Amino acid sequence: MTMQQRTRRRWLAGYHLVVTGLTLLSVVNVSFMLGHLGPLGVERVISNGLLALFAVDYLVRLAVTTNRKIFLIQSAFDLLGIIPMHPVFAFFRLGRVVRLIRFHHLFWRWGLDGQWTKAYHRFIYSTGFIYLFSISVAIIVLSAFLFSLSEKQSLANSLWWAVTTATTVGYGDETPHTAVGKIIASVLMFGGIGFIGLLTSTITDFFTSRAQQTTSAETTQQQADLTALLQKVDALTVKVDQLQRQIQHQNRKH
């Protein structure tokens, strides 16, 4: 490894360490905001400052990446983490920490690499969960934003309305009154519910498939154990027959 590569590796490790620290700080700050555990004014300033930092970081990485399509797919949670509609979106930044852990192979270093990480990767990417989840959230957020503009509602109330509408809960505390708001609600009902249904079915199919694979593996193992036991019984039977013949032969001599 050359000196330049070592310098770049150290810089990258330091950058990732700073990102991890800021991510954890943002999550703790939002937790304090939701729990009303500190001065709200200071917490909002910290939240807005971190939001700006993560937004700039995302745009810079998007600009310098060589494959924007792969970047957008892998950084879907990063994009969700810089949505300025509600502080709770900061929790999506934890996905960045998980990717950094995988990037530095920390699971392997900690001795945790194995079935869990393989199942996680298969669930997030192979099943298409990350794509459906990102599209569902994008539809909900966009609908909430347009609803906020047309109905003159706060972003927080509009987001609550979009979530309850897309999940078919529909408490009725927030309803559209304008023609534009009703059109937005209709689009959300068809598009949002469809994607959330696909998302739910994807999760169900994954765990059902896992259960079937586990059952199949257990059945295969039981069959293998039974076959090995029968082979041992056959071998033992052969030895017993040989021993009986030897005893009969000795008795005839006497």
C-alpha cells in the first residue's frame, strides 16, 4: 500500500467517523425533541444545522459519484433522512451507519458476520424491499407536501394525514376541502395503498420463504441423520452376524 493510499484510507476513516458521530447526535437530538427533554429552540437549531450538513453531504456525494443510479438506490435512506418535513425523518440516517459498518467489515471483525448479515442483505436488496419502501415514502411525502400547499396545513399535520390515508386507517381528523386536495387524496389512495400493499406482501413472502427454507433444511437434516443411523444399524448387524458365526464355529470345534 502506497503512502497516498494510506492517507486516503485514513481520511476516509476519519470522514466516516465524523458522519457516524453526527448521525448519532441527530438521532439523540430528535429523541429529545419528541420527548420534550430540552430547550426546544436549541434543539431546532441543532436539527436544522445537521439537516443542512447532511443535505450538502448528500449532494456532494451525488455530484462526484461515477454511477448515480447505484448511488440513488444505495442511498435511498440518506435521501429520506434529509426530508425537511418532520424531525423524525432523521432516524433514516441510521441506515448510513449500517452501511458504514458493512463497508469496514465491522460485523466480520466483531465475529457477527454470517447468517444474520446475509439475511439482512437478502431482505433489503434481493426482495426489492428498499425500492418499494423508497417509492412508498416518496409518494407519501410528496402527497403531504402538495396537501400542505393546497389545504394550508402544516407539514406535520399533512404528513400525518398522508400516513393515515395511505395505510387506510383514516381517522378523519384531517380531510381535504379543496378540489386540488381531493385530487391529491385520490392519487394517494390508489398509488400509496398499492405500493404499501406490495411492501406488506414482500415482507410476508420473505418471512414465509424463510420459514419454508428452515423447515426444508430441518427435514433434510432429519433424513440425513436417519440415513446415517440406519447405516450404523446395518453395520452393527453385520458385526453381530460375524460374531455369531465365530461363536458357532468355535462351539463345533469343542
